[in-house]
Amino acid sequence: MKKLLIILAFMLMVTGCSNESSIPDGFHSYKKGEVESAVDQLDFTPELPQFVPILAEIVVTDRFIDIQTDKEAFDITMFTTSNDIFTIQMFNTEKTEAAEINEEVVLDDKTNAYFRDQPYSKTLTWEKNGITYKLQYRSGEHTLSKVDLIKVAESFQPS
């Protein structure tokens, strides 16, 4: 009985202490530690996704000033060996999207987001806590659906 209690306590401790969120099938982890180090240099604190829709071989980050708003922005671009490109942009301001050219969707937390499907890319944009987030996928060999981009958007959490 004592052994059973010890094993049960150990299992609960291991399960309860795990910070790893599960990654849905078809999605991948990324070099989040490197991205978090770059985010720490920003004057604003954006949320980051828990997973991404591509298996990123190369991850590039860039801090810049958005010329439209003169505000700080941050870009994470991920590349696959198949020439897929997934970009996450974060702007330290609210940027409006033209509703007539985008499809409005609602994220799990009731945030309005705007999806745009073009022949060369798929884009999902939303605003949360004064920060505008933009996901963009440009395909190489495979494609992503609107649902895939929404899943990534819904995975964003404070880093």
C-alpha cells in the first residue's frame, strides 16, 4: 500500500509539474527559447505560439520600426527545406484590417480575427491587448488551411 501511494504521488508530481503543452498532430515545436531571448529585448511584451504549422529548419527574428505607425514591431520567420515560409509579425500598436477584403473569424477567446486567402499566401490577423498579430504562410510543397492558422493563433500565450 505504501509503495502504491509513493508511485501515485510521484506520478501526480511529474504530471503536475509538466509545463509542456501537447502539440496537436500536424503541428510542430520551434526554437522557442531563442525567440523568447529576442522578445526580451522588445519594449512591449507579445504572446508567443505554443506550436507552429511547419517543421522549421531555420528561424530568423527581427526587431524593427513599422514605417506605417512608427512603432516597434517584431518578426519571426521560419523556413522549411521545402521552401515553406511561416511568418509571425507582432506590432506594438493596433493596425486596422480592411474588412471588405478579409473574412472575419472568431478565435476561442472571442477575439475577432481576419483571414485572407490569396494565391501565394494565407494570412490571419488579430489584435489583443494593444498588440497586432499577423500570421502569414507562403507555401512550398504543402498547404495550410484557415483552420490550421486559427489553431496556431489560439495557442498564443504569454512567454
